Amino acid sequence: MKNLSIILSFLLILPLLSFRQDYVEPEQLDWNIHFKGKPDNKSPFSALTAMTWKYSYGSTVYRNRVEIKLKNEITIDKTRSWVKLDRIRTEEAREKLLHHEQGHVNIQYVLLMEADRVLKNRTYSVKNYKAQIADLANQISDYFDTMQKNYDEETEHGSNQKMQARWDKIINDKMEESKAASNSK
């Protein structure tokens, strides 16, 4: 009976662990798991990875200083993400496309890490901290939206392998920088 209660406690706690903020690695995409949405037949593209970044915070004013407790998460929207696997003729082409889509997820992972670092490590004014946080969050979001667009344009949605390799290095370097910055706190 004691073992059963331990197992039940573990099963109840396990789903909560997935919302921890110490993200070690970005989620790894899988065609069968993450792409459940209906493909947009009008789109010239073979896949779309839909993601959302959400943040919220609690605040405490202490000695004329605002401290925030940040909750910061990214999700892959499986119902809005889609792929046209019937248009992809070879396994190699499928792997290249999935690799390109993974780049989008990795960019969102960098956004997550940077938002965590930037939003937590600021001194906010007691009078207008909510506006300051919203402004910073919008700047971060705009920066990474532009990065996502540049990634697609420069790699030609993954079809330009030379540029894809260049972007793979950029994204990997940014992930390493963000991890290093996070670990140095």
C-alpha cells in the first residue's frame, strides 16, 4: 500500500514538473507528435510550426524597489502546426525540413532564455513597473519575431543548405550564450 501511494504521488507531481523554468534543452520536434493541424493547402510551404510565448509575473515592493517572480514558457501548438508529408518525396528531404522547423523551436528557446534573463535582471520603478515590463517583453518579442522571419527568408525556408548551415551555427551559438548567461546567475 505504501508503494502504491508513493507511485500515485509521483504520477500526480510528474505533470507539474514539465512547467519548471530551468529548461535544459529545447523540445525536439517529431512529425507524428507535433504536427496535428490541418495543412493550409493555399500555403506554398510544406510545414508550419506554431508556437506561443507566454509570461506572467508576481511583484513585491520592498524598500522602494520592485522584485518580480517571473513565469516564462513557450509551447508548441500541435493543433496549429502542420506538415504536408505527401509533398516531400524522400526521407532525406523530410529530415532536412524537420531540421529547419527545429530551428524555429530553437530560436523560441533562445527567446525563452533571454526573456528570463532580461526581465528578471532589471531594476523597475515602483510607479510604472508594469509598463516597463510590458515594454521590455514587447521589445524581446519583436526582436525574436524578426529573427524568425530572417531565418526563413535567408534559408529560403530550409531549401538553401548553405544558409541553413550558417543559421544552425548562429542559433547554436545563441543557445550556448543564453545557457552560459543563465548558469552564471
